[in-house]
Amino acid sequence: MSDTENHGDIVRRDPGEIQDLVGPSPLRIIRGMAGTGVVWAGLWAVGGLAFRLGVSFVAGIPLIAFLPAVIGWAFSGFLAGAGFAAVLATMERKTVLEDLSLIRVGAWGATGAFLASFLVMIMMGIIGFIGIEWALFQGAVAGFLGAASAVGTTKLAKAVPDDRSLPAP
């Protein structure tokens, strides 16, 4: 008996095969966006803190003065991670992890992070205040960090064994 059976006009399919045909559900996409955003928020906050530690050490500025900037890095990381996950889910919805090239993933990471950064600056009205050149520079920095984060996240995900037989907690 195969996983596809013909019963008159009705073709019964394995649920996994149906999932492959239609792609992930909207709830799964939102959960992926939130999860990726949280991971990237933590990574970007640690990176921002390390950068600010260096600046604090060299310039002699108290580290507490940089706390708002580190929170900003975490917020930016969350938005960039969610943006990456949204772009990836839209553009690669029928592609399995093993088939994703790191170049494409990096491009989607840069695109998602740039778009998220730029959209936030537009919504907050910052572009009129800082100028389009600075906004593009900030978007490019977010894009570079997004590409690096996307490649790192994907390499990590590919390194984890796909063993779904682990016991539930």
C-alpha cells in the first residue's frame, strides 16, 4: 500500500506530501519570523554591546551611557531577523533547507534587513531628519549584518541533525 491511494475520484495523500505542495502555514511563518527575530535580537545586542565596550574603553565613556544603543541593536536585530524570515518564507517557500545556497540566503538576509531598517525609518519619519544618504547608509549596514546573520543562522541550522524522534519534555 503506497502513501498515495486512489479511491474512485478521491486521491488520499500523506499529510507531509500535502504540506510540501502548499508550503508552510501562515502561523508557522509567523512563528518562524518571531523565532528568527528573537535569535537575531540576542546576537545583535551582544555584537552592539561588544562594540560599545570597545568605544567605552577607548573613549572613557561610562558603559551605562550606551545602554539605549544596545537596546536599539536588539530591536534592529529582531526586525531584521523577522524581515529575513518573511522574505525567505515568501521567496523560498517550497525549498528545503538542504537545497538553500548560502549566497541566496545571504542575499535574502541583506534584503530583509535592509527593507526592515528602511521601513522603520520611513514610519518613524527619521529619513526627513537624517537625510536619505544617512538612511541608505544605515540600511546598508543593516543589510550587511543581515546577510552575515542569515548565512550564520543557516549554517547552524544545517549543522543540527534532523532527528524528530527526540522525546517530548
